[in-house]
Amino acid sequence: MASCSLGFMSRLIPTNFRTIQPGSWRPSSTLTRVGSVGVGVYRRIPGDAGHLSFPESELEDLLRKRAEARLTRDYETADQILNELRNRGVDVNDRSREWRAGAASDASGSDDDDGDDDEAGPSGVNVACTGPPELAAKLRGALLTQWRGDGQRRGDTFTHNFHPYKAAMMPLCAAQLLELMPPGDGAILDPFVGSGTSMVEALLAGRAAVGRDISPLAVGVARYQSWLPSAQSLEELTGVMRQVAEDLLEGCRDDDDNEFEQARDFVRGRLQASGCSEEVSGACWFLLSHEEVFAWPEWRKPRSLSWRLTRSTERYVAKVASLVTATPKQTPAADIRVGDARSLEGVAVAVAVAGVVSSPPYPGVYTYLDFVPAGNCLARHVSNTTPATSYARGEIGSKAEMQALDTASVSDSFADRWQLDTTAWLQAVRDKLIPHGRIAILIGDENGVNTLESISAAVASLSEDTSGLASSDYQLEVIASASLTSRTTRPWARQNRRGRGYRCEHTILMEKVVAEK
């Protein structure tokens, strides 16, 4: 990837644009001088009497190494140490520089004895766990990573969150759930792929990645955030976008209200003239969609579209090249298409799906199809190049469906529809899983639906159902879970003195086991 030249970008970026030189800055949270870990770097939360399952001297050594790794910007090592600590039952909060013990030893009960959510410790939340302690501890770690909001990768973020998309799972949460999957060459499936966080993490782990989503915008975003192109494809992409940027520079005024319409025409014309592959064409629309969807703050007037496309192309090519370099060789390209989770059409029987890592829709919270802007170029490209797909019934658990059922004179409720759809997608996934394959999901309660109970009820109903592929021989079983037991304001919202109590969420682990006769 080093051979991919971006030199042409320099003349399109204004000379007064200041770039941050590597090593010239340091995150404010890492400026604490490394000294005594118990005092100068991290301290035990006052009042914590949780049992520590290993010597405190070993804990202090790990915390010291993590602080040193953060100071030297070795974020990969820092994240590895953090995951190790959480797996061993230690909860670390970098915002307050505090730690709390006892997570693994009380995996079957509450994370707190006093029931005070906001003062519960570094996590500031009660967590109830079920199942084997080692599995429950991993699920708990992933759940708290998502809840805290500290699950972004530091250092090299690869392509995560490049294109704006609503309600994405955090990368380190997905990575922790991936650790629960069976080892081997089996593929990782995400039937609600969204922006593709699980796909990127699966590729980084050397796993085949298969994603489906009902939204064409989600499919386009996930596909190009987990793209593994050749050096030639990147050269073609940068060449086309350079020409489009030049066309915009010459033929579009900064105050032109139709600049995106002109940009679409320029992209279309350049693609026809260059004869690029469908993958490269999609990447061009992905970059233009990035600018269409990105919301600039009102106080900051955006630069010209030509400059923004140039800058976005430069950043994207660098991030994709980094992802290609970090992905183990021989890892197949991700297979991401438009599809319904309730049928999983297009996921071939020959594909050995070893595990599922996903965050299904939360009941009645969003209507994801509403997030597709009218005429969005990427969604249109995906729709035009994707075979027609049949849907069992609209979007699962959408806010629009909930509102429609509330106003319509129908016998079934939103909760009933939700339960039917949950059972349907779990059955579809079960039939694609290999024996002893696993499903790890992050999901939250809302609008009167307890999703842990809903998932458990769906699994129970499937165990009684003898229809479907191998269902008489295998069934799903919930083997572990971790749950936020009450609404609790997230740390960053408390710090900013805003935000209501965050909804109850769960991480749930299921396995395809031999059916009891």
C-alpha cells in the first residue's frame, strides 16, 4: 500500500491549512506523571470491598504498564491490558482514574451491594450476570465498554466511524464479543450489520465476515468501511476523485446550492470515462455520500466541496490501506449485501457460520430506513446493483411500526410483532450456524419490552419447534448474559451534566447445542 501516491492532493488543499504533525500533541488524559499507581495514576474507589482474584501488586504492575503504554501512545498494548483486567474482574475507569474489584467473583449477582447506581464505583452501574463466571465476566466487560463510551480504538482507528451512521456498536465492544466465538476458520455473521463495526473487527481477527442489513445505506457504509482493495484499486479511486475535485474546483461556486447535484454528475461522468470496476465506483459514491451526510455545526462554515472531497479521499485511502495491512493474509473479502435477517437469503448453505456478533435494533427506538437521505448517492448505487430482495415485513422493531400499531385498530401489539420477528431472525441464524456455533449480541430494553426475556422466550419456543434445517437435532440455548439492571446516566453525560438515565442493556451469549431427546 505504500506505493499508492497521494501527492496530487497537495495542490488541491489550501496552503494555509494547518496539519498536526505526528508526535506534536498528546491526549490530555495521559498527561499524568507515571508514579505510584495506587496514588499518582489509579486508585481504588473509596468504599470498594470487592474481592480481588489476584495479588494487588500484580494489579498495580498491570496498571503501571497500561499508563506507560498510553503515555507512549502504544494504544494497542494499552487496550490489551485493559481487556485482560476486565476479563480478570477489575473494572477500570480512565476518566476518574479509579479501579474496582469483584466483578468476576460475583458474576451471578449484582455489581453492587448498596443499590446506588450513580455511586456504584468506577462503572457507576449495577450489572447482573448469569452463566459460567468466565463467560459472564467477558460479557460484562463488553457491556460496560459500550455503556461507558470508551470503546473506540486508540491510535490507528482503521475505517471505524469514517462515514456517519446512527447508533453504531463500539469497536472494542465488538472485539470483546468476538473473543467468545469458537476458534477456527468459520465465518462471523452480522444479520444487522449497520455501519460494519463487527465486520472490521472480524477481518482484523482474520475471520471471514458476512453481513446483511435491510438498509441499502447501511450496506454501502459497511461494505466500504470493511473494504480490502488492491493497490491498483486505490490508485483508480484516487485518480477518479482527483478529477472530480478538479471539476468541482473549476465548475462549481462555493455558494452554489446545487453543488451535490453537480458533484454527482461529475462522478458519474468520470466513472463512465474511466471504466472503473463496480467496487471502485461504489467507493467513489461512498466518499461523496460521506460529504452529503456529514453534519457541519452551524457556527462552522464548511470549506468548498472540492477541498472536502480531496481531504476525505486522502484520509479514507490511508485508513483503508492501514486496514489491509493489519488484516491477516488470506482473509477473504467481506460479503455484505442487502438482506432480511428473518430469512438470510443469499447466505449460502456452504458458508460455515461459526458465530454471530451483532447489535439488533432496540424495540421502537429508531426507524433506520428514515436515516437514508432522499436521493442519497450511495444508497441509490447499492439499490441499483443489488438483486431485488423480499422482506418478511418491513424493518424489525422500528419506531414507525410502533407508532403505526399504536394508532391502528389491530389485534396484535407492538410487543407481539417484536416477539414474532425476534423468533424469526433467531431461527434463521440458528439454521445457518454450525453445531456449537455461538451468537453474541448487544441489545437494549425500551418501550416496555425486556429484550433479555424476549430473547429467552424466543429461544425456548424454537427448542419446541421441529421445523427448519437440523432443528430436530440442534437447538439454541442461552448460556450466559450480563445486564444493566436499571437506567443509569452514562459517565460522559454525568460529567457534562446532561442526559437522562441510559436504557437497560444486555450482552447475551447463545450456543447451538445438541437437542435434548
